[in-house]
Amino acid sequence: MLQFQPPGFGQKAVQTSLGKMVYYTQTSTPWLISQLEKSNLPPLIFLHNFGGGASAYEWSKVYPAFATTHLILAPDLIGWGDSAHPMRDYQINDYLTVISEFIHQTCIPPVTIVASSLTAAFMIRLATNQPHLCKQLFLVSPSGFNDFGEGAGRRLPLEVINTPLLDQIIYTLGAENELAVSNFLQRFLFAKPERVTQEMVQAYLKSAQQPNAKFSALAFLRGNLYFDLSLYIKQLTIPTIIYWGEKAQFTDIQLGKRLAKLNPNAIQNFTNIPDTGILPHLESPSVFIGLLIQDLDCRKPTTNFT
């Protein structure tokens, strides 16, 4: 995914219990700084969503804005992008474990984390299990896709997804061809189809075509990674701000407000981002950057769930 990264960002990697985990950080001009200066910057970790073709590219229009004030760490999660793709039946604990390992290998906790959708929901679980890891959470549309016991993510019957060979056909037709990727971004992830660029399509396509990429994608499609976030969000103690694309599909904004109201002590603000879908940071990055700059300052946290 290196060719889809912004100027000055290079690829590095750490070894986790499930294999190599690639991440992107400042490595050259215009962000070329000494190792000492780099070590003094507070880390800011960006974690991408799940779904066919997902990768750290999702955040590549946002994190350069913070490259002079923070050490940027944007990994491809295991099973996605350029990271390892072990052939396994992925489970929630796999991701909680490798994200924890990644934090310990690249930072001195606690750290500030920006994450989206299902991964954002995982961060709530990680922050409740290991609160020492997290300083602040900035979460976009966090959902376990089975919140309040109401399934939101699966679009195909399990018997179809689990049929031998048919699962590969489904993945090939749905994630490994350009037309399908473009259609998925335009119809389901973005509120305004005209905002989908050819670069976005190619970045998602390249990630989806990595060897063994189907295993993590099908684990998500089957619902193996789904859970009820409402059972965990009440336990959250880490200061958290939530953003929600007003026109997000699968998990609409009313769900987000309902989740946020379960813990007004930890959730300091809930921001509706107009005219965006489930990935407002990719669809309207300038707006998201402005909000994140404002909220990282955190001088006047407010709660607004209306």
C-alpha cells in the first residue's frame, strides 16, 4: 500500500503473535526530523475499519495534518493491507491482542487512538480491559454490529457464505474487481458517490487482492467479529469523543446516540458530521481534520446527544 501513502510517510513493521504488522509513519521530507525530536512527539494511532479492501489508506487524507505535532502510527491490521494474512478463523481476541502488542512495541502507553466502526468498538473493549493503554479515544461510528442484540452487518445468509468454493466466488466478485469495489464505496460507504476517486478504488482493490485476504474479510462478513457494544460501553472510563456520519448506512446515527447515552461520563462529546457516510474522514477529510484538531485540544468538552 506504500504507493497510496502521502509524501513523507514510509512503511515500517513490528512482529506480533500473528505475524508482521506493517504501519506508516513520518520517514522523510517534508516531515524529516531527528530521532530525538521524533521520540518527543506524542503518539497518535490511527486504526482502520474492517471490510473488503480495508487498510491504513482509510486515514491517509487525515494524518498528515498532525505530522508536525504527533508521531503518526497508522497500521494495516493483521489480515489487511500489507500486513500478514494468516489463514485462520479470526476472532475478536485476535485483534485485541495484536493491537495491544502493537502499542507496546511502538509507544510508551498511555496513547491517543483514533479508530473507526468495528475497530472503534474493539478499542472500547481494549480500553475497558487494559485502561492503562489509552489516554484518549476519538471514535468514528463505533459499533459492534450486534448492538442491543440488533444485527446490522451481515448481508448474506450464513449458509451461502460458508458454502465451500462459493465463499471464494463471493469474495472474488465482491471485493477483487474494480467495478464491485467502486460500487461498494459509492453505494454503501459514502453519502455522495461523486466523492469516490479512482485512487480510493485502486487502494481498496490492491488491499483486497493480497494473498489470503479473504480470511479476514469473510470473518467480518460471517459476523464472527460482531458483538453487542452496549454491554461494554458502560464500563468505559477513558475520555472519549464520538463522531458519526449523518448518513451512515448499516449503523445509523440514532444507534450512535443511543450508545453514547449509556456513558455520558466517559463520552465527552458526540458530533454529527453532515452529508457523510460511515467513513467521514475519507469522504470529507478537511472537515474531520478540523474537528479532530479542535477536540485534541480538549479545552471545552461538551456533551450533546440531541
